[in-house]
Amino acid sequence: MGFIQDILPILKKRELLFLENYKESEGVYTFLFEKEKDLTWKAGQHGLFSITHKSIKKPIRPFSVASAPSENVVKITMGISDDPSEFKKAMLELKQGMRVRMSGPVGSFYLKDNSPSLLIAGGIGITPFRSILKQIEAEGNGVAKQINLLYIDSKKSYVYKDELDGIANNTSINVTYLDSRNDLHQEIDKFTTLFKNNGKYFIAGSKSMVDSISIYLQDHNISKRNIKKDAFIGY
Ligand SMILES: Cc1cc2nc3c(=O)[nH]c(=O)nc-3n(C[C@H](O)[C@H](O)[C@H](O)COP(=O)(O)OP(=O)(O)OC[C@H]3O[C@@H](n4cnc5c(N)ncnc54)[C@H](O)[C@@H]3O)c2cc1C
């Protein structure tokens, strides 16, 4: 039932009104779209976004919705290199009043209960977690939950850092910034030692990063069913 509920909204398509974009940091851009009244999502889910203002070869990409439903805007944030895909070039061409199509939001990458949760973000994989943490902050129940975010970026370029620090101040959520795999493993070990399989483990980032951390967790006796993965295929 849950799986069907998480996947069925893929059939729901809508045209989102583009509002603005801005640069978060070197090579990272945020795009904002109007949130229609009847649009909602579970914090952590993603949509399938399509370019419609011109014809390009691969016009569809999945992106996590980085805003919480309570924020009343659809926010996506993406890495855009100096030589981006046609899709990302087209995103940068968007002007106020233009539209992109979105299917969904879909997916099962969201918190389901109050279990202690370890959220592990690699680079741009922070996007679903921004939504999750913003929603917890808005609901005002951050104190009741044991949530630790580990955010690894080898270039120490932490997108949303000010906002994440604000959330950490307002709630009992812990945010730890890391730049090496060794340190990440040490932080993971602390959590697994305390909570073992009573905890839930969420990993988002490039597919290689997500897979290797999932294997690390399983090697430390964390059961696969307690590990949720959001692999950003394409990086
Ligand atoms: C569930 C899900 C959620 C996702 N959410 C997000 C999200 O929130 N934000 C996000 O950015 N992506 C997200 N993605 C990935 C996204 O859909 C694209 O696949 C990704 O952004 C790559 O985009 P692109 O194909 O347009 O290529 P581009 O980013 O333009 O890159 C073109 C090519 O260059 C390579 N490349 C790009 N940058 C570099 C670099 N610095 N060094 C070396 N090679 C490089 C890429 O691997 C690619 O082959 C998500 C994917 C999934 C499955």
C-alpha cells in the first residue's frame, strides 16, 4: 500500500510557474517555483522535472524537492558545471512567468516514525534533508526526535549551511560537517554503537557514495531494511 502511494503520484503532471533562481555557491544553483494550493509532498520526496520551453534531447530529470511543504514554494537545487547538459542550460534560461512540468512528487525517502535517525548527505545530496529538517522545525517537534545529520563535502562547500545551523539551534537536531571519509565513518560508528538496528539510516548523494556507505553500514551489522537510499544517478 505504502509503495503504491509513494509511486502513484508520478501520473500526476502539472506545470509549475518559475519565480526566480539564484546561486548558492560556486557551481550550485537554486530554482524556485510557485506552489499551487493543491500541491503537497512528504518532505524528502522528489519530482520528475521536464523542460517544456524548447525541444532538447533528454528533457526530464529527477530532483529532490528541497523545500518543506510548509514553506509554500517548490525549491530545487542543483550542481551546474561550466559545461552543463542541455537540460541545465535550459534551466538557466528560465525567465519569470515561464513554466516547467513536474510529475510527482514521488518516492519513499522520508521519515516514517520517531526512530532515532542518522541522515547522511554527500555534497548536493543535502537537498532532501533540507526539506526533512525544515519540516520538523516547522512542526515544532524537533525536540522529541533524535536526529543527526552528517554532511560530507570534500570541498567544504556546504550548501544551506546558515539555514542548517539555524535549525540545529532551534531544535535538538545535530548537524556535523565533515570533509573526509575517515571522519564520516567515525561519526557513523558513534551512532551505530548507540542505536544499532533501533535506528534508521538515510543516505543521499551520488550513487557510488550512497552504495559505499550502505555497504559500510551493513558491514557494521545494520540491516538493509533500516537503510534508505536516495542515489542521485547522473553524477
Ligand atoms: C531521486 C533523485 C533525486 C535527485 N535530486 C537531485 C538534486 O536535488 N540535485 C541535483 O543536482 N541532482 C539531483 N539528482 C540528479 C539529477 O537528476 C541529474 O542526474 C544530475 O543533476 C546530473 O544532471 P545532468 O545529467 O543534467 O548533467 P550535468 O550535471 O550537466 O553533467 C553532465 C555530465 O558531466 C558530468 N559532471 C558534472 N559535473 C561534473 C564535475 N564537477 N566533475 C566531473 N564531471 C562532472 C556528469 O557526471 C554528467 O555526466 C537526483 C537524482 C535522483 C535519481
